[in-house]
Amino acid sequence: MSGIKNGLTPNNAEVVTARARFAGAIWTLVVLAPFIAEVLSGSTRTSILFVLIPEMMVWGVGALLCRELVRRWRGGSVSLLLMGLALSVAEEFIIQQTSIAPLPFPMSHAEYGRMWGVNLIYLLFMLGFESVWVVVAPVQLTELFFPGAGDRPWLRKRGVLVSCVVFLLGCRIAWYGWTQQARPRMGGAPYHPPAGLLALGVAAIVALMAAAYLAREAGRQHGGIERGTAPAWLAGLAAFVLGAAWFEVIGQVFVAKPVQPFWIVLIAGAAWAALAFSLFTWWSSRAAWNELHRFAAVSGVTLGCMVAPYLSITSWPKVDVVGLIVYDVVALAGFFILGTKVLRRARQAG
């Protein structure tokens, strides 16, 4: 009766409730994507936390748009990963151009792995990092937090339009902030990307998006005979080991004596990525793969990202060290809360 008094029919009330639920999921994903990839990894520290706003516009809204397209296509995890790769190529070739401009970072080997005008080692790492920790992991976590949202799209046409505008504006801010402000302050020489590399980036984005659409059935669970999969603890452990080891790829750009020749790292990294992709695609396609497995896997890969900054934390200012510890405590508390909910749902279902 209260809905009728307020001018809402039962159907309208359901629509309002649905919108409210999706709004929570949308904002969670928009925040989680940069929080996991940038803050927990140590890339964005407390002393420069203001950059989290444009990161939400690019990474958060970008992850949201990737998920939205995949869910509208009724695609699975492989499709989502390919969309994450497309977003990564956009970042590395078009937005901030960090994989094609000479690296300006202090103590880095700018020429290590650089061929044909591309930082190949850096690009390989970022393709894995930005597709998994920016898109796949945050989407999985958000959907576990909001199981009612499930595989359904969260945006209406107006929401898609607004998201696209915010994303493009964020890209412009990120481009200017990095290429025109941060890079020169690091001593990087002015860089003007060749038209050919920009065209290559655009072509790769289109190809990856097309592949994501064509592969929308790949890796999906299908009905039929119940097939076994790895236990949840093993999925979590494997995700942690595979994820933490991935940071050894980018580490070669900064260590005093990187592995020579660089193509050894390139081949080893590509093989490591192929192993991770094959293993989790196989496991998650099994009918026995459930929410507990998803939670264990996404928790493991996120923890793998969280341990990486502690290898260099001794050189950080105190405010950044304290900030990282606080963020990690918040993340662990969040995992504990989510884990109890997932476990409760599993017991109720079983």
C-alpha cells in the first residue's frame, strides 16, 4: 500500500528496487577496478591519491563498459578477458602511450625489451595486469558482492551514453596528466607517437572486441553431467602463485641486472600467461566450479597483487607505507566479509 500511496505501482517499485541494486554494483565496480589495480599494487600511493578520480573514470568506467558489453552478448570469462585486453591496448597505445613512448621512470632500463618503437616487456606485463587486475578480478568480486545482479546488464541506454562520455573525458585527463605533465617532470623527452603505431593500436582494439564477441561461448559452463574441478583452496593458491609471479616480468625493467637477452623473459612471460589462461579456463568450465571457487581464485590473484609493493616499500615515504598497510587491512576485511557471505550461500545451496 505504501508504494501505491507514493504513486508507485508494484511494477514501478520493482524497477526502483532493481535500479538501486544495480547502482550499488555499478559504483562498487567503478571504485574497485582502480583500487585493486592502482592502490593495492602500490602504483597509486597516498601522496598522490588525487589521481584516483581520473583512474575511476578510465579504469572503473572502462571495466564497467567491458562488463556491460559482455553481459549484453551473454559472453563468459574468455570474452571478458578479451575485452580487458582491448582496454589495455587502448591505455598502452592511445591514452597514455606508455608502451610505445620510451620509459621515463627513474632507475628503469628504458632500452630493455624495446624494439620497433614498442616496450615489449612492459607491454606484455601490462596486457596481463590491466586485463586481469583492472577488469576480470574487479568484475568477479563485484558480482560476488551482488549475486542478485548476476549476468544481467546493469546499464540502460542513457547509462551507457553517460558512461562513454565519462570514460572519454577520463581518457583525455589521463592523457594530458601523463604525457604533458608527469612524463616531462620525470625527465622524459617529448614524444610524438607515429601514426602507424596509433593505427596498430586501434586495429588491435577492434580485433580484440570482435574476438570477444565471437568467443562469447568459450569457457562457459554447460549443463549435463557434473564434472569435477580443482578444489577451491587449490584454485586460490594457484591464482596467488601465478599472479604474484607475473610481477617478475615488469621487475626485469627495474632490477640492476635484468635477464639477457630480453626475449627469454618475453617467451617465459607469454608461456606463463598461456598456462594461467588454460588452467583457469579449463577449471571454470567444469560444472562443479561454483561461487567458492570464484571467490578463492579472485582472492588469490588479488593477494598476489597486494604482496608486490612490499618488495620496494623500504624506499617509500612514511605516509605511503602507512597508507598501503591501511588499504591492505581494509581489503582483507572486505575479503573476510565477502568470504563469509559466499560460504553462507554455499551452505544454503548445498
